[in-house]
Amino acid sequence: TTTQGENGWWYLYAPIGENDVTEIPGFYEWAWCAGVEDYNVPQIYEGPVIMPGNMYDAIVAFKAPYTGKIKIYTEGGVWLDDSTGAGDAGDGCYYSVQLSSDGEVSELMAPVFVENGGTSEFKSIALDVKKNEYIYFRVNKGANNWHDTLNISPAIQYSSIDFDDPGIE
């Protein structure tokens, strides 16, 4: 989407190895980014195709609108574009799934490496979630972010909802 928070989805970034998240500054015609040719901050294209920044991890986040049971999965698999023919070919990247609750971030899925031109199987995750918790789909550059354009379409499906639980602040 072109609006932060639309349908519960947010486009964020955090310093590599840290959890202090910031909203990606804006949507510029073709992607969420800090501006054309700024590769320090991640770029998230429609699809989404996610390219982590040189200095920051990319995070596509879902903010739970309800307390309940969810299934976390991807639509269409996970793969990294092949840049072998480029003079500055990519080295691959990592992706993981995290839960952010009351300022604490925990791993739901340890980082998975996807090599240049490679694919990865994403096993769905069942989770009890509280209203206002965030699910982070996080992408890290590995050694460098050259051509590390990871194709991943994260999805969340509720199987039950507790409309009376106020969740967390």
C-alpha cells in the first residue's frame, strides 16, 4: 500500500542487530524508501520485493487489530532474484519472523539465509497474539545489500478472535 498502517501493515527499518524501529520515510512512486538512490535505508517495492539497506534491516510489520489465534505464512514462496550476471552480484540475504510486544522483540523464526538466485520454504507459524502486538518480517543484507531483492509476500490469517481482550498498549 502507499499508506503506513493501511490494513494493519507497516513499512519499517531498524539498525542492523538492533530493535529500535523507525517508519520508512515515504512512498516515492515505486517503493517505500528514503528517496531515489538512497541505499542506506531499505526499499520495499510492491509485491512486496524487499531490499535491505546498507545500514539497516528492512521490516514489513503487521500490527494485530485483535487478540486471537493467527497463522503466519507467505503467499507464493520466498526467493531471491538471481544477479549472477551483474558485475556487483548479490551475496544473498537473511529473513526472519519476530514478535514485538511491549517493546520486547523475540524470535518466532530464526534467520534463514537465501542465496543469490535461491529459494526458501516458509513453514507457517501458529501463534496466540494480543491486540497491538507486531509481527515483523525482517530482512538483513548479509555481507552487502547489492541486488539482495527478496521476494516475500507475508500474510496473516485469524482462526479465532477475542473481541473483549483490550490487548497491550
